[in-house]
Amino acid sequence: MQHWLLISVLLGLLSLDVTAVGQFMVSRPIVVGPLVGWFLGHPNIGLEMGALIEMIWIGDLPVGAHLPMDLMMLSGVSVAFACELLGNQCPPEAVMTYALGMTIPLAALSTEVNILINRFNVRWVHLAQRMALGGHFGTFGWINWFVLTQLFVKGFLVAAISLALIHFTSSLFFLFAAILNGRVMEGLYYAHWLLLALGCSAVIDLLIEKKTIFYLMLSIVAIMSLAVFDQMQGVYLVSIALCAGFALALFFMGKEKANG
């Protein structure tokens, strides 16, 4: 995989934004996907995959002790893998679906690693408390830098190992395609649009409120304008699906209120 080391460094830096530094939301899939895609020469693939991941898992929030799936790692590794598979006369939709499906287990493992790291970091909190009670306030500085370095190394290693592991599954993609005479590609192609429908339904489920109608309509107009001027057919279909799904949801909600 080209730029394997640089992508790992980039994802390691972006992992700091999740909880440690700033939280400027640059670690969200809608940002990570286009960034990795642009770096590898396929910003359109990165944008579509980042938006898809963002929509599907938009309701998975860190509430209480629940830690959501590592979407930063999922979007970064899946986009990089999809860019590697492109250019072999395969539909981009099939490539994106395969890349996403193969990366989900790795993202789940990354989440488990984050849980272990969080448990380990509790010891640093206790150490800082003891040092503060002893009047050694300068300890906070080096503890913070150590934890930041630890989180970066964790993000870098997880990204590097994930990219290395998923690289070896690329041969399976072409093997299945050759053995089954394109049927796998056709199935993956249609699965891509089913995933987009799933993502649209997840977004609509969160936005079914009268006070959000105006903002949703503005976002749909913006997406459709982007699709028309840039001739991005996939984005155009997603915007139509959002609009139709939102209208149908409002219709059935109105019927339920009238019957109730």
C-alpha cells in the first residue's frame, strides 16, 4: 500500500482529536474520509465513504460507560483500502462496500484497545492526585505529555497494523470476483446503495422534529447543488433519498397523530 507510513502518522495525529486535544471534530469520518482520499488522489471516494460512515453511526454516542466504535480508524483505513483497490475495472461502489466490510472488525478491535488504554490511564490520574497532595504540581505537565505521546503511539500502531492486515485481503476481492464471474461485484454494488439507504434512515430518525425541518431542507439544497455542479451522481441520489424519506416520515407521523 502506497504511503502506508504517512497515513499511519496522519491517523495517529487525528486520534488525538477524539478525546485528548482540542476536540475540533477533525477526527469525524466526514473529515477523515475526504482528507485521506485527497492524500491518495481520490477525494470523491473519501467524501462518499466518510459521509456514509458518518450517517450510519451518527446515533452511536458515548453515553455513560458506552464507548462507540472507533469511527476515525474505520473511515481512515477503509478509505485507504478502497483507494488501493480502485483502477482494476471494478465498480467503485463494490470496492467501497468491500473495503468498509473488511475494516469494521478492525475498528471494533481498535475500540477494545481504547478501552484498555482508558483503564490503564486511570493509574496516571491517581498518580497526579498523589503528586498534587504532596505539592508537586509540576508533575501534571510531564504526565500530560506522556499520555498524549501514548495516545499518538497507540493510534499510529493501530493504524499501521490495520493497514498491513487489510492489505493482505485485497487478493480475496479479486479472487472472488474471478471465481464467481462478477456476481460478487454485482452484490457488493447493490449493497452499497442499501448502506446509503440505511444511513439516510439513521439521519432521518434523528431529524424528525418540526424545528429541524428548515435546516434539513437547506442541507438537502446544498447537497443537490453540489451534485449538479460537480456531477456527483451518488451524492445526488443520496439527497433525493433524504428528501423522499423525510417527506414520507412526516406523512406517516401526521397520520399517526390524526388517528391518535
